[in-house]
Amino acid sequence: MDDIFAKINTEINIKRYKKEYVAHFEALRDAIFTALKKDHVFAALYNGNYLKGSYADNLKVKYPDEYDLVFRLKLPEGKRIQVVKDEEIPGNVKIDLSEVLKVIAKQTQHLNTYNRLKKTVTDEGLLSLKLLQSWLESCFTKALDSINKKITHDGITSPLSYSKQGPAHTIYVKVPYTYSVDFVPAIVLISTKAILPTISKDWDAIPKPLKFLPSDTSFRASYDSLENEIIKDKNNLKNALRIMKKYRDIHTNLYNLKSYYIKTLFLWRASKEPSTFWNKPISFVVSQLFIDLKSSLEKCELPFYWDHKLNLYERIGQNGLDSMRTCVASTVAILDKYPKQKDRTENHDLKIYKLFLSDTELKGLRKILESSAVAEETSAGKKEYNSGKSGFERCVIF
């Protein structure tokens, strides 16, 4: 199956489309942050940004039409911030700014920041999701108004629209490319304030509201830099992860399987395996991770990597889990059966392709394979077919 997965990976690789979007995205990003920093408090707290999620991990499938951009806010007197584990919501923390406010109230250089932060905390001194996001929403609204809700890049003007969803401030672009950017705020916290003993770098707290257990003071702990360390330089890891994400996208009954859930499966596997595991054939790696996915669905449990008490599947519901489990179990059976077939035909290959590619993509791949076959025939002066050979020599007939 390695030749099949190689073709699938080539078909879905974002690098084929990345350059068309990246320059425009960077122009948008720079214009928005320049406008946001006209607010003096925002400018004082702003501590840079980084791409998060599939695009940042080079795991985005096919088109770069969604970006998750985290912008970090670093509060003054960070050592005085009190971080408390949220006992009711695993994986979350509460941020107490009482001591910070006492100190900066006397510092003239932080007068504007003090006045703003005082309006974003509860009576107990805890940072409030609603109050923080309300202020940021006003910042984005003013920033967009200041640039007339548009940017101009390479002589082309792009109208912009804005919405607030979950923790993100989302900006939409439709001309000349169609994509959206989720600007996600994060409070920077130093390593000594981590609730986990293994954290050695600064980390982030995300104001992510939870529908199932509303809390105005509970922030999700985020360790992106550490996750990046875990998955980097592991040969077939990202290829396999990208393929599994594409599988999720093709099957509509897997819409509950979020990208981060798939990534979490890989984090757990990476923590248990030697780095040489990822040097094994891509078909083996993909098959093993599908078995992990199947097992997690059978148990109805996928622990959050940084706090196993948090079950990421907890709010999906039994019907959703049953639907995913049936789909994945069928796929595991197909992947297991394929290498055992003694006389494989194009139809056997087609079953694998159909697990990961849409009808349109299958037609596109067919053209590539046919073109390659013609080129080989012309070069050799004759047409040969050998079902035992791999690569583009093996033509798949749709």
C-alpha cells in the first residue's frame, strides 16, 4: 500500500497551493496587528503571534483556506500571577490577578494597563473570559473601521468581514482568495506557573468558552511549543497524520472527529514509541494509528495528552461515537485485508483510494497516472504492465 499512500499524500499536500495564499495572508495579518496596536493597552500587552493547528504543523489538507493565528498577551508582573488548577474542568486553569493589580496600581508606566485590567477581572480578582473578550472585540471593531474593512495587496482590494465565535475573532476574505483567519487570544504564563511539573517553557491560557459547563473564569491550558517538539523530526508521522485528516474530511459521519483529536492520538503514540517507529513504511504507520483510533472509539475515551482526566470524546454523544466507530472499524478491516490479497487488481487499489479521496480527486489522480503511463510508453517504445511494480508504473483504472 505504500505506493498508494504516496500518491494520496501527493494529491492532498498543501505545498501545491500554499504560495497562492501565503503572501495575501501575511499582508492581512500585518495590517490587522498594525491597526490593533493603535490601542495603547493592546500595544503594551501584545507579545507576538504564531500559527497554530494544522497549517502551522504542516498538516493542513489540500487548500490553506483556514488559519488559526494565536496572538499572545503578556501581562505585567507575570511572576505575581497566581495560576490555579480548575478542579471542575480538567485541563483548565484560573488566573488570579489580585497581586498584579496591587503592584501596578502604583506604577505610572502601567496606568492605562491597570485601568483596563481592573475592568477585566471579577470581584475576586480572577480574569474574566467575557470581560477580556468584550474588550478585544472592541479592539478588533475599531481596528477594522480604521482600515475601512479592507486591505489592498498587489493592487487588488479585498473587503473584510468579521465575527466573534468561541475564543476566536474571525476575519473572512473572499477576494482574490477565499479563506478565513481565526485570531485567538492567549495569556502568556511563565513555566513556574504551570500546573504540570514537566513544563519548562512559557505556555498559554486560551479563553475558550465551554458550552457543557459554562465558567467565566476558566481558561484552557495550551502547550503548543511542547507539542511541536513531540511531533517534529519523526519522518512519516506528519504524512500519516495528514492522511488520517483527509480520511476524516471524506467521511461526513466523522465530522465530530476534530483535527486536535487526531493529533492527540499521534501525541500518545509518539510518547510510547521509539523515534524509529516513524521510519517504518507509511502503510504500517497509518494502519497502526487507525487501530489506535478504533480502540479509542470502542472505549469511548480519548484522554487529553496534558491531563488524562479530560476525555476529549466526552461531549460527542453515544450516537456520534457509534457512527464513527462503525466507519473506522470498516476501514481497519479493509486496510488489514489489502496486503493479504494474493492477486490484487485495480479494484482492490480503488477501495483504498476511495477511503481518502473524493470523486473529483480520484479523477485528477487518474489523469496523472494515465499521463505517467503514456510518458513511460513513449520513452520505452512499448507499453508494459506489471502488477507487481509500485509507483506510477501501476496504473489505476477508475
